[in-house]
Amino acid sequence: NAGVTQTPKFQVLKTGQSMTLQCAQDMNHNSMYWYRQDPGMGLRLIYYSASEGTTDKGEVPNGYNVSRLNKREFSLRLESAAPSQTSVYFCASIVLGARGYTFGSGTRLTVV
Amino acid sequence: AQSVAQPEDQVNVAEGNPLTVKCTYSVSGNPYLFWYVQYPNRGLQFLLKYITGDNLVKGSYGFEAEFNKSQTSFHLKKPSALVSDSALYFCAVRDMGGATNKLIFGTGTLLAVQP
């Protein structure tokens, strides 16, 4: 099925551990985004990639890095996880002129 | 800077009654506005958008939204609520500072429809 696929769905990390959240879309979309969702704060943009080969910081980039591996894949890396990064992470993609973002189902990350 | 505000953390409505979820925006120029819905443990789903044209926009699942430029509002409405409409609703505005399609989201409103 066409859409945005995120892995893993759930993850528990210890403080200081690293991990990479994977995101892939099969809709030939140009732009991809990583958001985090926290209670009472809505969705905040971490990083985005307007097109293959480009990445830019969003509203809350500290503690994260990203890679736009190709047009399909956009990964988010936590180099040294902190409890403040406990959140639900969503990947989204869009093609210009489309109705709106297509979101993945999310990764629920807990840092202890 | 562009922003959206959702003044209500939660809206309670009885099944069969009309519902309204409020959203106000602040942008420079003409806004691109969106509504998304999130069901428990799911990603966000697109409901509707306003780009230009008719101020009343119809979307999925019987929802509609009214764009009001003078009040800078984009309220989500439905004539008759269903229990299955219970979910978290987000208003969003496109960041017009460049061709990046970034969306700025409100904090969300939890809609609870009682049977």
C-alpha cells in the first residue's frame, strides 16, 4: 500500500544511547519532514528535506541529525538520547500541489 | 511569524448535536489552512484544506470548515456529531516563508462525543 512507513513503532532507550528512526515513502514525494508530538504542544518540526539532497533545521533540531538517503528515505538520528526526547515522532511527506501531508503511523520513543 | 491557535484543549458534545472546533491564525498574506485528525495511536489524517475560493470548505467524514478573513478564523464544523468522531484535531497553516511546504500546527483540540 502506498504511504509513509516508519520503523520502529516503539522503542525504549537508556540515557546516552543512540538510535536511528527510519522513514520511507513510496509516493515519489519531493519533501519529507520529521515532527515530534508532545502533550499540550502539538507537533513541532525537527528537520525537513525540501528535496533529495537537501536538509534544513526546523523549530526544535537540537539533539537530532537527519539524512535524506535518497528520494524515498529520510532518517532521524539521536546521537545521545536524553529523557527530554521522550516523545512520539512522526514522519510526513508531500508533493507540491497535493492536498496535504501524508503521515506515518509514528514512533513512540521513551528515554529512561 | 505564522502561527495558529486552538483555544480549547477539549470540546465535549452529545452525539447528534452540531460540533465546532475553533482555530484562529496569524499570517502575512493569504493563508493556506488545514485540518487534520488523529485517532488514538495513529498518525494524522488529512481532513480538508483552504487555499483560495469558497469560504466554506468541505472535507472528509462530513466535516467542513469556514474561512473568515475578517476574524482570522478557520473553525471546523459538523452538523451532527458521531461517537466515532472522538479524536484529537489539529489546525495547521502553511509556512509561507519559502517553497518548503512546512506546516505549523496548533496544539490540538480533543473532541469527545458522548453517546
